Amino acid sequence: MSIFKEFTGKLSVLETSLGLRLESVAIFAVSIVAVAAMVTFLYWGIFGFGHWKNEMSVAGKIMVAAATAPVNQTPPASGQIGQTGQYVCPVHGAVGLPRFNAAGVPICPVGGEVMQFKCPPQAAGATPAAWAGG
């Protein structure tokens, strides 16, 4: 019983410090879970479970695509600015860092296509803001 009293005492301290009743917080959390479940069931009803499963698989691959391996690039020489840009898959778009094959060709982590390195247009004499003097 002393553990229960200690637990309820800590809950009352938490309620006082937050300025909220814990029942209200619990109702809010349960309503979020209920809405997420309801939307998922609605999605399954409209598109089917197989489509949802495929979309979750692709989403999982996209989430971890940038964590496959670090990009090994040589730093620019002193006083030079490195090339900025982003690897883009022609099929899936920007999905994160590519996987490099043995020849050093960037490969899309989602579909296996060869990725392209897209550079933004730069104005003549422009420098990144982090290196701007002032």
C-alpha cells in the first residue's frame, strides 16, 4: 500500500506542476490513438490492406535511406567552396543518400536506379551565408 500512496502522491505533484488534471491528459492521449486507428481502418477500407502494407514498406525504406552509409567525399581545398546539391532518383525523387556500388555510381536505395546529382543555380560570385563576412 505504501507504493500506491507514493505513486498517487507523485501524480498529484505532477498535476500541480503541470496545472492540468491527468484525466484530461489521458483522454487527450486516448483520443489521438483512437483517431489514428480510425483513419488507418478507413484507409484500409478504401485502398485495401495490401496497398497500405506496400506504402508502409516504401515509407520505411525512405526513412532509413539516408542512414545506409556515410558519403565519402574529399573536402574542398583551402579557400575553395565545395559543390552543393542533392542526389535525386529519376523515379522516386529525393529519397536520401544513395548507395554507391563498387564503381562509385550512386544507386537509389528504394528502387535501384542510378541517381543524379542536382546542383542549384548559383549567382556569379555568390558565397554561402555561413562564410559571408560581416
